[in-house]
Amino acid sequence: DGRGGVYVVDKSARVQRLDGSGDVIDWGTMPAFENGKPTGLSVTPRGEVAVADTHEYRVSVFGSDGALLRTFGAYGTDPGQFIYPTDIVVGSDGQWYVSEYGGNDRIQVFDQDGNPILDENDNPVIYMNYSRISGLFITDDDTLYAIDSESGVNNHPGWKTGVRIGPAREDRLTAFIPPHAHEVRVLQGVAGEGVAVDADGNVYAAEGPGSRPTAGSGITKYVRE
């Protein structure tokens, strides 16, 4: 957060801020969570905390003091609407990339006020090549990493799970980290739910309940060659 703190969202609908030692500085609860809990967040250049309010079909934006500032989005398939937003990252230009699964399976791009970014033809910028996304990461050079743990033969036929990589300013893939092989999910494999990248370009996948037994650990490291 620029102050040595780390924000964490969890399955109890809390947003906690931790110091460098992992001690809780403060925390708050999402304004609504009857439908389910949020799954991702990002700290913006303004110091705001933008939360992918997954099961409320919106993005909820908080101040550094924990006060709810605004929300945007609603259930639907149109630009600016969401079906299960899962994560948010912010590019070097301040644009917000919001991933979804559960029907839309896409990344939408917004400005800091929640307005869809338009291309040269005044069409909303929407990326469809990153599959059914569970988590996002963006590097300082604006490379997107999107991990898919959810694709299956019934909900997203023809797609593998794994990590898809590409430039943030266009809907184009440049690399793919395949999933763990699985004897039942032969076509899709199994992959983690969160992704991060270190300064050396090594990729870390946070394994979830579907992939951890196969991966053998909670974190899988993919070393950049």
C-alpha cells in the first residue's frame, strides 16, 4: 500500500491491513455479503482499495481509512456489468483490469472512476483470450498474468486451466504455463487460484483445494528460463 502494509481479503468477507510483520493494523467487513464473499483486491495509485466484490457483481472501492467511497457494476453481460468479478490489478497508466468468470470469462478495462475504457472505435476494451480467470497479476512493465483454475468440460469446454500471459494493452497472449496433469481432468488439468510474479520473472501459483493435492504444496514456483 506504499506504507509497508499489505491488504488481504478473506472468505469471512473481511478486508484486513497487515504490517510487514503480519500483524493486523486494522480491518473492516464488506458492506454486503449475503450472496457470497469477495475474492480479490488491489491498492490503486490514489491509495484506494478496490475490491472485486464477487458475489455482489460489482467493484467496491474503499478509502485508506476503510470508508466505502463508491461502487460500480451490476449483474449482467453488458460492458460495465459483471458475472462474478474475481480480481483487480492496476496498470502503470492507472487503468483498472477486472477479471470475471461464471458466464462472461473476460477482462474488462476501466478508468479510476469505474468508467469503461474505449478503443479507437469507441468500443469498450474487453479481453476474451485469458479464459475463465481466478486471479490476476500485473508487472511493472504492464504484462498481465491470469490464472484459470475453473475451466471444465461443462462450464468452459475446449479450454485448459493454467496461467496465460500477455501485454496489458492488447488482447494477445505471449506465453502459457500449462496446468498440472490430472488423471480425471485429463483435458483441462488442474491449476491454482492466485498468481504472483517476482522481480526476476519467476511465477508463483497459489494452489487451491482443487489443485493442491496434485501440486503437493500450497505454492508452486515456475522459474523463468
